[in-house]
Amino acid sequence: MDYQTFKPHPDLSALVKFYWTLEVPFDPNNEKQKIIPDGCIEMTFNLKDKIKKYISEDEFVVHPDAMIMGQRTKSYFIEPLGDVKSFAICFYPHGFANFVNTPLEKLVDKETPIKDLFGKMDGQVLEQKIDNASDTEERIEIIETFLFDKLNQHSTIENLVKTTVDALLITNGSSSIHQILKEDLSKRRQLERNFKKQIGISPKQLGRVLRLQSALQMLLDDKESLTTIAYESEYFDQAHFNKDFKEFVGTTPKEFLGNKNMELSTLFYK
């Protein structure tokens, strides 16, 4: 697997976390790979063969070649049908809402074709340009031109939502809404409503995903015990950590390490 990341233009860096590319030659012995929630929304372009997403043990759907992957609240398996060559834009939790009018709660746990969000003409033109580009540098130029154009057409994210996301990112998801709002708890209902619209999920859900991401990074660094990871990630105890981990990932932390179905997810943390 060849996975690389690239920095966005400085004027987009508050909204776009990074761009990434992935190339994997087909191997009939390759295992299905599990995708884990990470708190981000991604715009992904599949430049080679199709990719299956499993919706049950045996049933699957085929990913669109150009799609938006909304916030994820659960893990799922994917399996390439041939060679993989992908180019993607990873947005911060608050980033993608600045480019669309669609309430992002409608995209949760879905892969939505780009043309459904940006219009058939704009979506098809963008997909064709990305597909025909000669290299990653050209694809980045194309997507940044597109994003700057869309950014000028939409209002920015609500300040209270942005402040809440920032607090959750800084604390790796451990801040409570009570702590973030402090004395102004009257805004809680407004925050919950606008957060789902502009982020896709609730502040509590995003906090749980970010806390899991922090714990996953420590787990893969392999420098701390599971008990230490649990407490440093501000879980009540190791049992609480194991429960949350299994709910999102489908395995225990111990089972995750060395699992061939987790090779792709593990790669994203390196």
C-alpha cells in the first residue's frame, strides 16, 4: 500500500485537514479492510477499479467513483474489485459545511455522489478533470480552484459550532458541552440543532469519535498499557475504553493490533 498526504493551500488550511492518495495493486489474497469513524468528512475520487462497501456479512454496494463520505458513526468493511488508486480531500469536522447548503446530518453514514451535492454539471466536470489530470499536483490545483469557487458562494459556519469543534479537537473529545458553554447553557438546544446541520452528528458523538482517535494513536504507538491509554484518553476505566472501542471498531483493542482487516486503517495513522 502506498499512502501519502499533502498540505492544502494556506487559505484553505483552516477547513481542509489534508489531501491524501492511496495506491494498492490488486491481490486476490487481500483481506477486506475495515473503515473506522474519524470525525472527518471526505471527498473521494476513485481513479481505477470499483470498490465494494459491505452492508452485511455478504451483501454489498459499490462505491460511487466520485463521492462525499459523510460523518461516520460506525465501522464497515470495504473490498477493492481490482487495483486501487484514490485521491481524496479530508475536511476538518467543521470544514465541509462551508462549501455546501445541504444539512450534513443527511450525509451521515452514507457515500453521496458529488453530483448530488454540487449539481450534475459541476459534479461531472470536476470528476472528469480529476480523472484526466496527469498527477497529484494537478489534481490538487483542480480541487482547490473548485473549493475556492464554492467557498465564495456560501456563508461560513456558525461561530458557536466552530468554537465547540475547536474545544473538542484541542481536548481530543474530552470536553463536555457543559464545560464548553460554561454559564450560557441556554444555548445548548441551539448548539445541538446547528451542530447536526453543519457537522452531521451531535457534539457528544463527535467527542466520542475524537477520543477514540486519540486512543487509537496511542495504541498504535505501542508505548503505553491499555490501562494508561484508557485514563489518558479520559475514559472512566479500561472497561469503558474497551466498550467504546468495540462499539466503534467491532473488536477489542487487543484484537485490533495485528488484525489483517485493519491494515488500511492502521496505515492512516502513520
